[in-house]
Amino acid sequence: MTDRLARGLDAPICLTWELTYGCNLACVHCLSSSGRRDPDELTTKELFAVVDELAEMQVFYVNIGGGEPTLRPDFWDLLDYCVAGKVGVKFSTNGSRITPAAAQRIASTDYVDVQISLDGADAATNDAIRGDGSYAMAVAAMEHLAAAGMREFKVSVVVTRENVGQLDDFLALAGRYGAQLRLTRLRPSGRGADVWDRLHLTGEQQRRLYTWLVERPQVLTGDSFFHLSALGEPLPGLNLCGAGRIVCLIDPVGDVYACPFVLHEQFKAGSVRDDGGFAAVWRTSELFTSLREPNSPGACASCGSYDACRGGCMAAKFFTGLPLDGPDPECVHGHGEAALLQASSSRPLVDAGHSHRGGVFVPLTRRT
Amino acid sequence: MTAYSLHPQVGLRDERFGALAYHYGNRRLTFLNDARLVRIVRSVAEYDDVDAALAAAGVPAADRLAYLAAIARLHQAEVLVARD
């Protein structure tokens, strides 16, 4: 089955769609280096045309993110348009705009799900990553969702060296609001490249995380940690890199990338503004076609764990300067560490993207 | 024998290997890895019981139990619902 999926599908299973580079936070690990809106972001009319196309391709749902997607004035109209076209939506938010009224709206349909981003189980840990006041903002959103009767929304945590000791606290916190916990891997993408060295998990922390996840199959991971499957029995999920095969990313200006973690020219397959739209990019782009070819294990060929981890995450390798056909920088057998020592000078240059200029934080305001 | 129909909140999408089923209520994705199984799932509501649906899809006697097991799994996954 994994081999069939690796050869690609007629339409993605899981499509991430970032609506804006604008954000009222400036998280230190932001994978899309968000902050300021891009003047060339898709117009409302263009957004609706993409939804029409996704409905036509029978994409079951999209993961909407940003930036902070709710900052777009047409965000709620887009949500309604998706629901009307039977394209389900799961959107990621920092919670700042999840008012009691917004929470009611979200809870009123099965076609909309929401995930609240949180990177610490207490304000000190979270706000060090996401900015002052961001913990209170997320908790207020969770309270509004729970009060509106929204069941099983997601609390989404990027696991770091600083918060990995709080996994049980995160689970308890999500449980208090009837939410599900979702953990994802810290990637050296976007501004994450700047903090990866000091925030990515140690080998010992990775082993503890693996055991914790194996014992708690109810915790969602979006298949994020498949490189840990080399430690023993596979984690739940498909355990493969889905980039260009079952997942992809549409960015705020309509460019299509292989996955949400590779916003870089080398992994750009085309644009929804091209002739043939998104479907043509998905089905015929040179990049996606090449990603669907069987990939060579390269330097990992002699390792007995390759069938379990498949060489790990393409984005993690690329942004740490490692060859794509070699070990993941966080290879559980330590093969990535030696490679990293040699590769430190070959990391790709990544500009600040749409980060707030001078690292200035936009004041946190909340509409009531 | 039980009669089934497709769960009203499930979307089916044909794929080269069979089909994908997505449940908008519990947000779970299910893989159907067999074209005949997909035909049965699409038509099961038209038959008075599951045996009639299997027969109409031309399931050989030797494969009957395997298909019944697959249908039971789809019922458990809420892709199919039992009807009276």
C-alpha cells in the first residue's frame, strides 16, 4: 500500500493551504517566516476558484494555515464557500480571533475543524517561542470552543527541547477542553532554521518521545515522526514522506510546493495561476513526477532500518545542508550527526521571507 | 444477513488502487484496496442484504468470507451503516 501511495494519487489526500503571510505573532520557529502580508496574495476571487478546483478533484479537506489565516478579511467567507462545495476545512490558528461568536460558527458544521497552536504547557514556556500573551490567547480560544460545544478540536504542539518534558501536561490540558492533542516535529524550515540547533530534540528525548507515542496511539502526529519508527514497531500512520505524492502546499501567492516545510525555489512545482491551475501542477509538474519515482536509499542503503524510516524528512535534510539521499539529521542511529558536522557550511541560504522588519512584534490585540 | 448503506457523511474518491473513503464526522480516512470492494460499497444500499450485493458483484464463493470481513471492517470504521 505504501508503495502505491508513494507513486502518487490523482489528487492529494492532505493539502495545506497557507492563505496569508500576515501574522500578529512572530514565533521563533515559523516554517513560513510569516509576519507581513504579501501584496501579491491570491484575491478572494482566486481563492474561490481554487476551492472550485479542489471540489472538482474531490479533495476531501484542506489544512488552512498561514501566517494567521483569520487575519484575512475574507477568511470566514472562504470557510463558508468551502463548506458549500463540500471541501472540509481544518484550519490552524493562534486563537486571537476565535471569539465566542467565531467558536459558535466553527462548532455549527462537521465540515470545519480547528487546531490551536500552543508550544508550551505553561505561559513561560509557550511565550518564549510564540511571544508575550500568546498562551493566554490560545487558552481563551480553547475556552470559547469548548463553551460552544466544539468537540475534538486539536491542540497542536511543535515538540522542542524546551517543551518535550511537558507532554503529559499538554495531554491533560487538551483533555480539559475535550480536545485532541497533536504533536509535530520541529523542522529547520523558515525561521526554524535559526533556532533548530538549540531547540531540536536530543537523541535521548527522541527515544522518550517515541515510547510515549507508542503508548498513546490516540495522540495525533500527522505522520510527523516517521523517522522514529526506526526505533522499533512503526508509529501509527503511513510512515512515508508524502511530499508531492499525497501532500503538497499552496502558498499565499498561489505557488505550489512539495510540502509545507519546503518553501524554497528548489521544491516549487508551479502555481495555481498557471494554465491548467492546481490540477495541472499536481498531475504533470516535473518536480512532483520525479518525487513519485522510487527513491534511492543512497547512503542509507546499508542500514537495516531504512524500510522503517525511509531516510526520514526531506525538508530536515535540505535545510541542514544534508544530501537528500542520506540520513535524516535526527537519524535515531546517530548517522545524521556525523553528516551534520561536515555539512554545516552547505546549509542553503534562506532569506527572512515575510518576517516583521527588525523583529518588531505587532502588538497583540483581540477583537471582542 | 445485514443490509448496509454508505454512511451519509462519507465521501468516496476513486483511485488507481481502489478508492479512498473520508468520513466528515470522525475525520478518518479509510483505504479500499480492491476495485470489486469499491463497486460493492457503492451499490450496497440497492440490495436487501449484503449477500445479494456480493452476488451481484460476482464475488466467487471462495472469496465470500474475505469480502464479508472487509465489509465488517468498513462497518466498524463507520464507512458503512447497517439499515433495517
